[in-house]
Amino acid sequence: MSDPENKKPIDDVTGIETTGHSWDGIEELNNPLPRWWLWSLYLTIIWAIGYTIAYPAWPLINGATEGLLGYSTRGEVAADIDAREAANAERNAELASADLATLSDNDALYRYAVSSGAAVFRTNCSQCHGSGAAGAIGYPNLLDDDWLWGGNHEQIAYTVRHGVRNEDDDDAHYSEMPAFGEILDKEQIPPLVEYVRSLSGLEFDAALAEVGADSFADNCTACHAEDGMGDPEQGAPNLTDAIWLYGGDREALTHTITYSRFGVMPPWGGRLSEAQVQAVATYVHQLGGGEADPDPVTD
Amino acid sequence: MAETPPPSLYAAREPIFPRRVSGFFRSLKWWIMGLTLGIYYLLPWVRWDRGPNLPDQAVLADLASRRFFFFWIEIWPHEFYFVAGLLIMAGLGLFLFTSALGRVWCGYACPQTVWTDLFLLVERKIEGDRNAQIRLLKAKWDFRKWRLRLTKWLIWLGISVATGGAWVFYFTDAPTLLRDLVTLDAAAVAYISIAIMTATTFLFGGFMREQVCIYMCPWPRIQAAMMDEGTLTVGYREWRGEPRGKHRKGARAAAAAGTATTYVETNLPEADQGTGDCIDCMACVNVCPMGIDIRDGQQMECITCALCIDACDDIMSKIGKPRGLIDYLALEDVPPPKESPERATWSPRPIWKHVLKPRTILYTTLWGLIGAGMVFALFVRSDIELTVSPVRNPTYVMQSEGSIRNIYDVRLRNKSGEDRLFHLSLSSDETLRIELEGSNDLSVLVPANETLLQRVYVTARRQDPAASSNRTDLRIWVEDVEAQTRASTATLFNGKGE
């Protein structure tokens, strides 16, 4: 331009054009951005608008716009789960009818049973038995070698399927220890406690235990057996071992004898699929305490 | 007074037409381009026999089975520290080279530079050199222009597809993938990767070029902090070249005759003529792929490709002046002012003094130590390995006879190409017994090239000290019975405590 007034403002020191803005004599240099940068900004804006049309975005009073693609994270998870279930359908069918005693011969299916059983256990069983299966007072520890209702594969699967002392399943394990507070005199209970303690090698009062031995023979041996070894057929605990479901101290034993205990486990047969029951039984069996399976009956 | 219209805050890209140049650095760059592109395109096709069950591709990042193969080296996911070590070495190497030689990475080895160079070569072969390209830009879109442009773009696109295609071969068996790609049987991710790499190569090499370096790459800004006044970098000897002036034939014979005895005297601007060595021929500017003038001094845009050195040396020898007006130089190497008596005896510091300085020595030492450590770690790696995770939920299990049991999740790795029988045992000062879940004889078969999770029980009898103490040290051993190799890991046994 010929008009000298219209010349670009130039900074004296750097020789770079200024924007013409001046604050207290300090001028702003103009180092222009590349124009494609501006275009890429517009492109991202257009992209963002397209995105909000295609995907759920704009919040409304009830929920948000759904987007033309009909995408939702819930739907994606549901599709994922369906895909996994479809992929596992064959293995689950095989597992549902498998003989658990010989399952470990089929390495791939056994590993599948253990890992899917672990998932089933954490979701459904850990609330009572603990995430590490160590149990709690009144909830059996599944890691040890002590089993109330038997610890081979079939016995574990049966307990999972039908539960214990529940009213929902006619095949549930059932037994009931009487509350001996209503049967025995109050003075008869402390000697019984001492005798029971003597059975499992805990420290005990010998004189009282001798008295307690008689009432044990009269009242307890029907279920717990004469030697106190218990009876897995009735879920009667072994009193001679080191494991106490409700505690082995005098207070806990007195409470158990006086009021009895009534531990309940729901049946899982209806809630879990047969494959899941088999899987979780396999998982529990390999936690450390699983008992040997009986030899198959041969004709 | 009229209002000045506000200047635009955005500038369109000025097209750059680097002129062809020849010389030492140009040849060096051709060799480096051939080498790097050759490695990139051909490496996935190199075969390496690892025996059965293992891939025979020399370099393979097998993401699906989580293995990285590099010739005789196989990296498992838990050995990712090797990759981290390599990255640290790459970083330190970059520091070392930048502190000693400036932006040599940018100038010679950066993919953006190498592929742009390749695209420029194609452009020059089809459209001609700088002047022809400028004419073509201004020409109307007639048949010839369309033909040249389309040919160029097609060749660029071919290179881009090959570039994107080579990338995916690093991630799966190359011959199989190539067949699948052609028959449209390859995974979608392969096609998407190729499409993205093709698009970026085409765009960055053909059209974005120096814009990538100036506006998209963080490296030019980072490197400024790594260079110092002793760093050898591409620069202009201003004291020699200024003031610039047009070349006049025959005026500088004295200098060329070599009668001078000292460095400065040889290179001394002829003060009586009032001009320096720079004849303002613009050769350095015309060959620059970044479109800058190196005579303006160090600038962020300069990728130190050294082509201006070749261009200027060519001119200098034509006019009978010493080479090196534009050269690899250290910024501190400036002679004293003309009036100073020391100028006569001044000479630049030798190159080794610029390169050997505490920083570069430190970088080299660290680089070497890490490298030696990694090589050592690589050679002491065993074919068998174990990691032991004690199960701490619960810390211990009491068995019915009163013994105390701890549970361990032991991961057994068989890195050999065949199934191996591993035997487990333990050593401890206290009496402890080891058992395996699902195995009666302390042996377990670990499949080839796999990790097996084995549940291991360690038990202390009721009367053993370990049962009642808080913690007992123990070591779990795994032995490959056949190969007679073994490994061990120390861990703890938790008793009932006090």
C-alpha cells in the first residue's frame, strides 16, 4: 500500500511485526500460527458435533440423547457377557455332566472349572466364607481338611446344590442338635465342657471331665460318636480335632451346649447353573482340604 | 491519522523448494536413508529358527501371546524391565548425541526427516529441481501439470502404503500376514493400522514436512536445553562472512595463494575490501528443506541436516575461498576482535575438546553401565523361573490335627521349547513340609514356553517351632530334572505367633 500511515507496525528490537497492541510501551509481537492449525481446530469442532449426534451426549431431564449409533456402555458389557457365554457354552455343557472325581484328567476342562469356579465363589460364596475361603466364626473354613458334610467332590457339590438346614430345598442336609440347657441341669454343663475340651487336647479340669464323660456318653455319642469323632452323615462335628467352628473356649462351648447351634446355608442348585455348581465344587476341592474321591463302583 | 488494520494472526504455509545439492553430508544422508529404510522395510522378513512351537521371525512383537522376539533374545512380559532399560539407553544416547553434536537425530535419523527426504527425491525426479518446481506451481492446471502431480502423488502413496504395510509385519508372522492381507483375510486392526500409517506418511512426508518439525514436534524445544556453547552444530562463521558483498572475480587471489601462516590470517576477511567471505549467493537458503537462513544464527527451525554446508562449500571452492564458512562449529569458537593482538595467534579448539566434556563423559558412562548391566542380566537368565506369591488371605490355615499350613501361588515358567518336568522342594532352618495341589510326588509338568500356576502347601506340625513363631524364612526351589538347572525364591512362613 502506498499510504505510509498503513505500514505494518514493526518492533524495533526484533524486527518482527507487532499486533499493534501496546501496554505501557510494551508491544505484543505477532508470530502467526500456521493457518492449518486454525483449520484443525475447526475440524475438531465439527468432529465434536458429529460425535454428539452419533453417541449419547446431551443431558436431558430424563437421561441423555441416545445418539444415532445406539451405543451404550451397558449394552457393550451385555454383548461382551453374551459373547463369553456363547463361547463357553460347549465347555459348560461338558462340565455340567462331567464326573468331578476324574475331571482333573481333562486338563483344559479342569483348569476352566477351577478358574470359573473361583469367579462363582467370589461372587456368591465369599459373603459368608470370605474371599479367601477362610470362613469365620460359624462359617466353615474351606481351606482346611475338616468337613462337616464330607469333603470329596461329590459331597461338596451336593452341599452347594442343596445347602444346609434350609427350608427351600427338601434335599438339604439336615440335623439339629438339641439345646441341652433345656435337657440337662445347669450344673451338668461345666463338666461336659471340660470333657469335650479333653477330647481335642485342650487344657482341662481332670476331675470335672471325669464327671462330664458320663453325661457325654448318655447324651452326645448318638451323633458325635463314642470317641467324639463326629459323623459326616449327620453333619456332626468331630470334637477331637483342633478346629472349632464356633470356638473352643469354655464360654463358646457352654453356649453351644446350652443353646445349640443351627448354621444355615441356602441351596445354590436353583440359582447357579449346574455347570457353575460343578465348577465351584471343583474350585473348593482344590483349595487345600479336598478329600479323596471314593473308588468308582465296578460291576 | 488512519487506523492501522490489525495484522492477521494466522499465516499460510510458504511452500519450500529445496534445491538439489551434492557433497559429503548429502552422500552421508543418502547412505543413512538407505540403511534405515532398508532395516525398516526388510527386517520383518528375516527368519530365525527357534525350533518347533516358536515363531521363526527374527524380530517379532507377538502381542497375542505376549512375547517379544529379537533374534536369539526372547522377552516375557515380566521381563519388561529390559524394554525399559532400552528406552533409558535410547534417552541417554539422545542426550549424549545432542550435547556433543546438536540435533543430529533431527538431521539424519528422524523418520520425519528420512521420509521427507525420500519424498523430495521423488518430487525432484518427476517435477525437476527447484526452479522447475516453482514454475510448475505457478503454471495453470493443464494436462502436463495434472500428469506430473498425479504421478508424484501416486508414487508417494505407494511409498506410504509400503510404509504402513511394513509396520504391521512386526506384530505377526510376515509371510502369513502378507498372504492374508492380499486375500482380505487379515484382521481389521491390520488394515486400520496400515490405513492410518499410510495417511500420516503421505500427509507428513508430502505436504506437512517442516510444519511437523516446527509446530508438532516437542523435540526442537527440548533440545535447546541440552545444547551448550561447546556443542558442535551447524552454524555460520559470521566473523568470517560479514559484511556480505557481491563476489568480484580475482579480488581474493591472495587468500587462495596460501601465503598466510595462521588460521585467522588464512580466513581473515579482507578488511581492505570491506567485505567478508559471504557473497550472498543464497545457496544455503535455496537448499534448506526448512526454508530458513542459517546466517541468521541458531534457530529452532534448523534440523541441522548440514545440506547448507555442502552448498556453501561448493560455492567457496568455486570462488577460491577456504571451505567451512558454514560448518559444524561450536558457538564459543569466535576469534577475538580484529583490533586485539591475540587474534593473530587464535585458532579454534580441537574437536575432541568440544566433544569430551563432563556431560558427555557422564552420559557415556551411564549409557555403558546400563548397557553392561542389561547384557549381564540377559546372559544370566535361566530357562526356568519361578515367582512365589504367598496367599495372605488367610495368613495360615490350621489343619484338624493342629498343624499350621501356608499356601503359596507359585508361577513356574518354562522358557524352553519343550515340555519339562519341574521338581519342587524347599530349604529352611526349621522343619517344614512341602506339598503340591494335585500332585503326589512334588513334580509337575510345565508345558513348553508357558507359565503354570501351581498351588503349593507348606506345613509345620503342631509341635514344630515354625507353627508357633511369627515368621520363618524358607526358600522354594524348582529344578528341571532333565536339564539339571534350578532356581529358587526366598519367602516367609507365617505361624500362629505368640
